[in-house]
Amino acid sequence: MVNSLRIKLLAAVCGVWLLVGAAPAQELKIGYVNSERVLREATPAKAAQSKLEAEFSKREKDLNDTASRLKAAADKLEKEAPTLSESDRSRRQRELVEQDRDLQRKRREFQEDLNQRKNEELAAVVERANRVIKQIFDQEKYDLILQEVVFAGPRVDITEKVIKALNAAPAGR
């Protein structure tokens, strides 16, 4: 992992040196985009998050209600256990275990569905953001735009510009 990171870093540095060496008379125009910030602050990302919340909130509430009922039933069984016959207690314990297993299965399915939809929505936002970044790259004649860096100064940070362009772009683009 560390060697892979070092190799990537070395390749990036070599690439920048090649660009600098190829055009010594020109100034290299580099930009940086904070992808995490774009996905947190851009209107399309917020809209995607709201869409997911609306899509999954009822199902999540149903799961939480089921969990509350199951806990109440378990508490009731615990209180009544001393007065129940062994067969009734065993039957109700089996029912609770079965209901809990069913609830856990439904929670896993919910989480898988939620993750899949998050990935779909995120991919759409990332695709739009990349188109906006490419447009800025072409229009403003950048030599290099980076998204993952260790440090970047405010002079090269074009994140706000990307967010504004993404917010201004129609949803279908």
C-alpha cells in the first residue's frame, strides 16, 4: 500500500516535471478541486441526498418501529417468564428469535438497497461534476487539474468555481 502510494506520487511528480520541462517559458496553470466538498455542498449533491432520504425514510421508520415492537415483546416476555409454563416460554422465545432474525435480514436488505442507490446517485453527481471540471479546464486553458492532493494553496483551489458552475448547470446536463 505504501509502496503503491509512493509510486503514484513519484509518477505525478515526474509528470509535473515533464510538463514544466516541456514549457519552461510558459507558466504552468494548475487547479485543484476538493471532491469531498463538491459532493457535500453542491446543489445536485444535496438534491440527491434529499431524494434518497425521501425514498428510504418510510422503510427506515418501519424497521425502527418493528425493532421497538420486538424489544417491547422481549421485555414483556422477560417480565412474564416466571409465570409462564416452560413450553409457552420456549415457544415465545423461539418466536422472538425468529422475528429478530427476520428483522436483521430486512435491515441488511435495507442497507444494501440504500448503498446501491447512494452509489447510483453519487455516480450521477460525480459525472456531472467531472463534465463541469472538464468545461472549466477547456475554457480557462488549464494544464492540469487535480482532485486528490495532500496540500493545495488557495491560489490553485477552484472548488468554489466548480460548485457554482455545477449549481448553475441544468439538471439534465
